[in-house]
Amino acid sequence: MPDKRAVCSKIDSIVIDVLPKKMREAIDENIRVSEDIKVAIKGINTEAVVVTDEGVYIIKNKTECNYYPYNMIESAKTSRKFRRGKFELFVEGLEEEEASGTEGMEFGPDPAKNVVNFPWSKVPQFKKAVKAIQTQKELYKTKAGTLKCDDVDAGEDYKCELQEEIKRLNERLAQLEGNA
């Protein structure tokens, strides 16, 4: 199987930022060869977010890599606090003390494992990361067969038909792989 960790073309990538060597090494150690990187953005200091087709990685302190698969991710958002931005991943089952950060740190960056702090000038890139997570999560649900046509708006019949077709093709592919 080809190594999909490297982005092959600009068509494959949404946002790719320049990451320091230690962060790239953390990505290489944690991301599987079969994963396709869609977004990689550096936050402030030693933080980054990496969105793949299988989940989201949040890197803290250059080497601490936290992985959240799409079946656990509820949503993501960006917000502004003082002069910096905050990218937050809302994860099902994440302990509240892990997600909330440290008490009394009103002016410093949020140390929570599911948060990436970034300079406000990078807000467009982080908003694209949020959009990429929404899209990849929807694709994940479609492949897993958990997204039903009832979940989709009535005006999106074509989208629903495509999702059903993807589901049928994935089932057929699984049958072919099982017979091989």
C-alpha cells in the first residue's frame, strides 16, 4: 500500500503549514501509513492540528500527540480570546478536567489536550480545518453506514443518493476483499 502521509498535490491538500522538525517527527510516529493528511496547521509555540481521513491529531509540546477518531468527535470550532485564537475539538467521553484546562489561567494559552491556541492571523486556516473536519466526519459516517437519508435535508436528495451509492460500493468492495 502506498504511503499516503505525504500530500501528493494541492488538490489533495486543504491547508498545509510549515511544521517544525519535532512536530513532523511526532506526526510520522503517530499517523498510520494508510491515512491521508488533509490539514496540518501550526498554532502558537508548540501546538498543531492535523486532520486526516481517519481522525484528528492535536499536537501539544511538539511531541505529545493526541488522536481523536471521527466516531468520537462531536464538533469543532474556532473562537477568539484576547489577542489569540482558540481551535477546540469537542470529543465524546473526554474527561471534563482534561478538556477544561487549568483554573486561573485566564490570560495564558489553554493547556487542554483538545485545544490548539493560534495567532489570530491564522483564523482563515483554522476555519478551513473546522470545515475539513465536518466534511471528513460526514464521509466517515457515510463509509461506516451510520449516516441515513433521514438525517439529510429534503433538498439534498442528490447528496443522499451519492451517499447510498458509496455505501453500496463499500459493501461490494468488502465482499470482494473477503473473497480474495
